[in-house]
Amino acid sequence: MTRPQVTQKNVHLFIPHKVAKICGELNRSEHLSLNDSILKLYNSPAYEILSRESSKLWQEGWVYMYQMIEK
């Protein structure tokens, strides 16, 4: 059985889980509302990089990306 190839067309399938984890941590650690957490993430350079398949950031764990946002 071969694994499906990740492309720009399907990389979005890997993003929601990471977004949920990161926003949960922003909510907990910075006491942001869920809406503010989502806005902080989506407006960050890290999210723009995550959404590009060629960056391979989607392969990293959510903690790595959270650390990128905090820098």
C-alpha cells in the first residue's frame, strides 16, 4: 500500500489539527479568547509558511510551529 503524495492541493488536510492544538495553547498560555488565538495564528508569518506545501512545515509538530509564532 502506498501513501498518497502530499501536494499543494491536499496539504490543507494536515493543517486543521495543528491549528486546533496551537490555538488551544495560545488560549491557555496567553489567556487569549479562541477567536483572538485564531486571528493571531492566521495573521502570523508561520501560518503563511505552513500553508505552502513546499515549506514542509506541515510535517513538523505543532509545538515547533507554536514556537515560531512566539518568536
